[in-house]
Amino acid sequence: MAKISIVDLEVRYRVGVPDAERAQPQRLLLTVELEADFSAAANGDSIADTIDYFAVSQRLLKFGDGKSWKLIEKLATDIVDTILTEFKPQSVSVEVKKFIIPQTRYVSVTLTKRLI
């Protein structure tokens, strides 16, 4: 088992409990870890044998288009479920960092799921 990490991908999504907070997209950082067997990619050097992290990144950059969430917990769940469905890793972990409380560096939620 090996892991691909996309660390602190900057996205802009509408997320927050009050309507005013969701009125404009806000900056979030996403860290995504994808676990899979990459031995075929390592042996053959073909992108077809791995998970295309550029494609995952592009999907996440557009993921919030036309959507909004009240909770980062729900956002993390939607991201994890989408990545599992579309990219088929054996497991995926997503951390969502939100910069909403001035006295903190950030607030985050992390969720991990495995294919059944």
C-alpha cells in the first residue's frame, strides 16, 4: 500500500452556518491522502496504473461551483465520497482547514473512509 498526498490545496467554497458566511466563497485548504497499490505504476511508469493527482486537484478546485455547505463535516464527507466514487483509491482521507476564528490559525475536520 502506498499513499499520494495533495497538501493544502487552496479552494474557495461557500461554507458556514450563518447565511452571511455562505454569501461569498471563502478560502479553505484541503489536504487529501489517497491510498492504493501503486506497484504497477512503479514497475511500468504509466499514469494509467495510478491515481492522477492532477485530475483529483482539478476536480476539487471546481467542486464548490454552485454549491454551499453549512458544516465542514458535511463538506469533508461529500469530498471523500466523490473521490472514492470517481478515482477509486482503497482509502481516502481529507482534512478541511477553515480560517474563521481570528484567535486561531485554523479550524479543521479530518475524515477517512475506505472502499468496502
